[in-house]
Amino acid sequence: MLSVGTILKKEREKKGLLLIDIEKQIKVREKYLKAIENENWNYFSSKIYITGILKNYSRILNLDHKKVLAFFRRDYERKEEVKFKKKVTSAYLTSGTKKFLKLSLIILTLFFILYFIFQLKIYFSPPAFTLISPTKTNFSVEKNVKIIGKTDKDTSVTIAGERIYQNKEGVFNYELSLNEGENKITINLVGANGKKTTIEKSFFKKTP
């Protein structure tokens, strides 16, 4: 009577594959593949690991994994005397797979650490400011100049004692009346963290 180990071994040999070839493709050590073919289930800690290997092994050999698992269940699932080896949840993985998992964990940990540091920096930093317009400081015929700036959308903006509201992108504008000579303007920013930024700008109007 055919058994799951016999089916896999015959199909592998029929395709001219070695156990080491299967190991490279499904990342399961050769000794565990051999244990599968020899139906030595004591190498494994749980039926879950066996069924997982059987599925991948069947896929490589182009076998219907459902039929292969049916053979396994028929012959072994109900045998109460089968005792599984404990604490080998990662033992059947190749060294290359273990290194990849460790490296992935290290990278993920570093990512969260850097993200946390970045968020702390943002929280403790004063609000940023960008002057979008005007791009010049000297004027001659203009009576007014529209000041357009950008900051964080949660920042409180005050110009000449007047509360200025920005849009959802953090952009705000203010109409400044120009007098002859120097026109100073002070922009006060207070971030959600209470940090303050003060920007002073001067615009000059010359008589034509």
C-alpha cells in the first residue's frame, strides 16, 4: 500500500532530484526531508510542521498536495502513539533562512527606533516656516503686498496681534499695507507642543 513517504521519494527520484535540491527550493533541511520520506515523525514537534513541509514538497514535485495530505491523514493522523519531538519549531529551517529572519527582525527594530526618534524630534522642535510670497523685498508702486507663508497646520499664527488661520495644507496669507521706507512685519508661530518661532521680515517701498 502506498504511503506518503513512498509517494514523495518515488516522484523525486523520477524527476532526478536529490534531497539537497529540494532543500534549496523549500528551505527545509535535508535531514527533515529524509525524515518525511522515511516517515520518521518523531523528528517534528507537531503535525502542523509536517503538513507545511508536505504542501511545499508536493508543490515542487507538481503533486496534488491535497491528495498527499490525504495519505498522511489516513495513515498517521489518528495514531495516538506518534510522539513529536519538542522544541524544534525553527530547527528544520536552513541557516540561510534563519539569517534572513534575524536580519529582517533587526531592520524592523531599527526602523521603529528611528521612527520614534523622528517623532520625538518633531514633537520637541519649534514650528517650521516657509515664506512662499513675495519673493522680493523692494517695491515702488504697490500699495499692498500679500504675504503667503506655510507652516504646520496645527500651528497658531499671529501677525501684528491678529490671529491668522491657515488651510489644511498649512498655507496662510496676510495683506500688508506698504508705507514709504521700511515696513517691518513680525510673524509669531506657536506649535501644538507649545514651542515658539518668531520671524521678522522687512519690505521696502521706494518713491518712484
